Amino acid sequence: MTSKRLAINRLRDRGAVDAAAIDRFVTRYRSPIIEGERATFLWRGEADEVWVRHRVVGLPDPLPMKRVPDTDLFAVTTVLPEGSRVEYQIEVRRGEAYERFNDPLNPRLAHSPLGSSSVCAAVGYRVPEWVEFDPEARPGTLVDEVVRSRALRRDQPVQVYLPARFNRTTRYPLLIVHDGSDYLGYAAMKTVLDNLIHGLDLAPLVVAFVPPRDRLKEYPNHAPHARFIARELVPWLTDRLPLLDTPEGRCLMGSSFGGIASLSTAVRYPGMFGSLLLESASMVFTDIGFEHGGGPYFDPVVKFVNRYRAKPTRPVNRIAMTCGVYEPLITPNRSMVPVFRAAGMTVNYTEARDGHNWENWRDRLGDLLPWLFPGPQKFVYE
């Protein structure tokens, strides 16, 4: 599709248009307008400058919008490959005042601990069916627990997921989830678990959702945190629930800094866990010098990853990894795959045309969780 055929260019080619014509155009198309691999963002109002703000590596940020001549409509068109999903906001300048907000012409929002963003979905992207609530799926149960931790010197809350038809005569695998409250709140993880187990894609398993208190301190290779997970939480759960008491039955997972917490805990306690699920893990490293550009919170991360790359170990047997191609962490994640494989681990690595956000991580769960703990359906058809 050439740019001359785009809806915004057909509007421009008409010459002078009145407010009623703009009303009709905006009502018909909303924002963004997806035409093949082109996405046109719109904003209507009076401003000196308008931009699309995003965190897509490879596109200018901010992406400047241009006024359609003699109107109050601003627009910009960019390439958005098939299957892409992008979160963004609109920023406007009026004199010295700047304002940033979600796209008022786009009802589709994504949520995170930092707030909400507008969502642009390209041709070929759809929300996976196992993310949506299925009234036929038997629901698992979330149980609120508190674990007294000497390592962390506090009471640590944990939400424990028990699968539907939980039976104390059966032994279950254990999945421990870093940023557990966020996975439940922003990645629909309970619904995902219910659906995948109901569909026989995922083996019934017990999941411990663990929230941090200070994730920027506790997650980047923090000895007390690792000790809590391996020496306190796992034994506490194993004493109370019918779990598979073998490394193959235990998995750590997390995204971003939570991925570093998972990897570093496994490295500190090799052989304790059989697998890892790392989503957009913050595996930042330097091959020369010490300038990594991530700020002081990344210093312990870089020291840990540098040390691991210099002397790779095999703390687990299998790693499921994913990263968005539109996020800065794509390069270090790609770079770590051959390091893990050379250390003797099996790695299932996938990429998505998405960024560093919860819906990207949510969308990958349906493939990666069953790879780690396949249900009866996987054994029958694969």
C-alpha cells in the first residue's frame, strides 16, 4: 500500500476542509488508523507542538505529529510490521506548558504499576484466547499466606494458587513468581493458569506469587532474597502442600528485574530448581569498561551478569526466555541465549513484536508455561 492511498493523505489531498469534515473523518477512523503496515496516529485540538511518546527502539521518540493545514487535526504515519503491539501516549506543548496523556481517540488501554497507556495493535495481532475469561474453565483458588522470613527480617506475604480439583494425594510442580501481585493484576495470570490447565495444555501446578518490598534492592542478585526463596519459601511450601520435591518440579520466573532475581537465585542455589522462565530479563552487561547506561540501580545487575558471562554455570536444566524486539533489552537477551546453551542448558527462546510491558509478558505465557510443564494435551499431540 503506497502512502498516497492512506486515509490521512486522501484527506490532505482534498485541500481546505471544514470542521464538520474533520468530525466525520475522526468519527469514522478514530486513532490509530491501521492500513497494512502503516499506522497513522491522530490528535485533535489546539497546541504548538504534538508528539506520540513511546518506548519503541528504532522509532524516533518523541514522534512528531504535523498539523493538517488549516485544521486542528494533527497526524503522523509510521511503519508498524504485522503482529506488532505498541503502547504509547500523546504529548502536547502549549507555550511553555507540556501535557502528556492517553490517546483520547483510542479506547484501548493497557495498565501497569506506573499507570495506563494507549495500545496500538497492528494487523495480525490479537489477544490470545487463553487470556480471556472462560466460564467453562474450572477456577483455581488463591490463598493468602504469610511467611516469617529470617533472611528478609520480616513477614513476607505470598499468594498461593491451588489448581482446580486440587487433591492432596497428588504431587504438584511448584512455580514461584517474582512480582507476583503484578503478574496477577496486570498479566491476568490466574485466568491464564485456569484456562491452560482446563485446556489440558498445562499440567496442574501450585504457583507462589511473591511480591517484593523493595524490588530495586532485593531483585538484583540480593543474597537475603535468594536465601528466602530457596531456604525458607520452598521448604515452607513443601511442608504444607503435596509438591514434587525434586529440582525438575520447581521453577522460578520473573520479568525485567524479576528475571534477574530468578536467575541469580538459581545461580546461588544450583540444582535447587530445574527450570527458569525469564521474560525481558534485565541481563545488562558490559564487554569492556563499566559504562552501561542503566543508572546506579543496574550496577549490581551488571556486576552479576558480567561475572556469570565470564564463568558460565549450569544452575538449571531448562530456560524458557522471551523478549520484545522493540525494547532495549533485546540485544542482551539475544546475547545470553548462546551463553546459556554453551553451559549445557536447553533454552526455548522466543521474541515478539512488542515492548517492555505486562501484556507482552502475558501474551507469552501460553507458549512458555506448557513447554516447562506440559499437560496431557501436549503429550497426546506433540
